Amino acid sequence: MKLEEIRALAKQSGAQFIDIKFCDLQGGWHHITLPIDSLKAKLFENGVGIDGSSLPGFTRIERGDLILLPDPATAFVEPFYEHSTISFLGNIMESADEVTRFSRCPRRVATAAEEYIASKMKGVEAMFGPEFEFYVFDRADYRQEPGLAYYEIKSVEAGAVDPHESDNLGHKIGYKKGYHAAPPQDRTFDLRSQIATVMAQVGIGLKYHHHEVGGWGQHEIELQFAPLLKMADNAMMTKYIIKNEAFRSHKSVTFMPKPLFNEPGSGLHVHQFLAKAKKSIFFDAKGANRFSDLGLHYIGGVLKHVDSILAFTNPSTNSFKRMVPGFEAPIAGTYSVGNRTACIRIPGYIRDPHVMRFEFRPPDATMNPYLGFAAMAMAGLDGIKNKIDPGPALDRNLDELPKAELEKIHLLPTSLDRVLDALKKDNNYLLEGGVFTEDLLDAWVTHKTGEFGRIANQPTAGEFELYYDC
């Protein structure tokens, strides 16, 4: 969007402020607000100074000065502020004599991945379509102190409320009975539609929304396909909109992969394909399952590097509490057609060859989408480059395979420290074209190793139950 167009948008909306949002290495959003008279060409040339040492995973205090540069192509009218505001997404730049991209800026990684794909496959772009699963709670409280640790969740949909509360009207959703539940069991369908309305206002395409399996208020919103960088931006915006729209309705949203013991977890299944001239090059009418050899090689690359990919797509200790048998979560590095226990699923219902694709099922929303999408694409390109054969599809329910057969299959790592170890051993494919840097990888591993150690050292309620009276 040109400056004249942005000024026209600001005038039309009566904007009083400019807001610039930016992403830290972990995937958390931050923002800074400026008066509307800052909307000048020099803002997009010189940016705004920020302190990188105060942001997780960025810089040390002696090298803290960075520049936040708003991207004019991302301008939108802010949907949540009381005072009318024009918002932008920003890129983090080095504050040297010549302004250059900051290596640890997540948007830089996604941009570099798109540039690398274009350099290797002319006219080809990576298309992504995530499915956001999340819980909407009526109350969420938690605390961790030396002598006190708890979390308490309330959900009217599940009947998990005080029996004397006025909103206790029955119509409860039973255990794993929430899939596509209808009103009055589905109490938040209007909230989802309002979320979709706000998404449309900022240019995010909706595929559909519905209630998910979890009876404690689990929901799904799936997005229409977009190129890698655009979809990473859309993913950040979608989480922002869902959380804030729910907050305005006095509800609490969590994208935690496993917020509730023995209840379905929330994933971020990622559909993806490579497209040329708006058509999927994964389609081949004569190929096995109508999939092209190139598409199978892409799958082969993802499966070869799957353990290290998980360091970016499942980057939390909580991620691996979801990755257990019996809850439709993938546990093995396999691919299939229509089988939801596999790591990669080629949807059996695709009828449009323009969007022939596969679904990578392990990810969850603790992922930084800029890094996660880029890691998947780089693994897929490595598969194409080296013509990696993924072998035959495995179309059996992995939850029901005999132990002897299951042992022949590559099982996915079961903890954060294991995927970080995999990343340390297998990362050359990420460094191609300077998409990821060794500096970024080192910072990521260091930060995530610290998270793992912190949680490993905390006693849990389950341990008290097992060991208090030892």
C-alpha cells in the first residue's frame, strides 16, 4: 500500500494513532503506538528505535538498539482500540550505518524462505492453510509459587461450574462429544462468527469454523490458503483477534496444546502445497493417490527432517502432553491418505486439483508461524532437491498396530529436549540460502533448553498424589 493510500485510509477511519506490531523470537506479539502526525515517508525509511535486549531471544543489553520498520503493505484499521488507529506489522532491523535485516527477526526468516523458493523454482510459491484449535473458558486462573501451585478452569459448556450459578441450564457437552455440536450445547457459535467478521475486516479469509471434540469449549477456525509470509502474518493476526474478541465477551481463550488432563488437545494442523500459476504442482492425475512425484519428494523431505522440524512446530513442554495415542494426535513419522493417526495426511476428500496438498498434523499454536512455516518449506525443498522417496503410504490406525509392527516405524520424539537435540544434529537444510542462521538456531536452542529445565524442576500436583506420603 502506498503512502497516499495509507493516508486516505487514515482519514477515512478518523485515525488518531499509528500502531506497529512486531514478533519476538518466541512468537509473542509486542506493539508501540505513535501519534497520527508521524505518518510520513521517513517513518517507513527510518523506523522507530526499540530495545532488543528486553525481548525474549533477541540481543544482549550491550547490543540492544534495534530498529522497528513498519511494512506499508500490512496496513489495516485496528479493530480493538477505543481510539481509531492504523496498525502495521513491522520488521526488525539492525541499527548499523546501513539498515539491514536483523538475523533473528521472524519475518526476515519467512521472507528469506520465500526468496529461496523463488530462486530454486521459478514462479513457485509455498501455500499454507492452518487449522486453529483452541479452548474458550469462562474462567482461567493459575499460579506457581514456592508453596502454592494450581490452575483452575471453569467451563459452562462442560457443566464445570458452581451448581447454584444461574447459568447452569443443562445442555452439557459430554466427554469427547463436542465435534460439530449444535446450539444450545454450542454456546459460542456467535462468538466464532464475530471473530470471523473481524478477520474479514482485516483481509483474512475464512474456510469455516465449528465446535471441536473437546466438551470443555474446544473450537476450530480454519483459514483459506495464502503464501508463506502472508499466512504467517495472518496466523499472528488470527490468534490476536480470537483472544481479544473473546476477552471483549468476558471469555478466556487458550491455544495451549494440552490445557486439560485427559481431554482432547489442541493442534495447529498445517495444510500445504507448492503452487505455480495458482495451481498445485503436487497434483498428478496418473500418480499414486493423484500425487505428483515432486509432491512425494516434498513429503519425503519433511519426514526425513521431522524430528528437527518439531523443534519449531512443537516448541513447548506442553506440546508433548498432546502427542499421545488415543486423541487423534500423530505419534509416528509416516504419511497416509485419510488417516488421522499419521504424521502426514493426504486428505481423501480433495476434489480440486488446484489445491492438491497434504496436512502436517504435529504442529500446535505455541509455534512461531514465521519459523514453523519456513522450517517445513525448507525441509520439503530439501526433499525435492535430493528426490527423497517417502516410501509407501501407511493407511492403518497406528493406535491399534501391534507392538512388533509399531517398533518398525519411526516414532516421533516425546519431549522438548529430544527435538532440540535433533535440531542440533540436523539443521543444514535450514541454513540453505541463509534462511535460518546459526546465530538464530543457537539462540532458539538456548532459550528453549531453559524453558525445559524450568518446567522439569517444578513439582506438580500429580507428583504430590504419587509421592507425598512416600
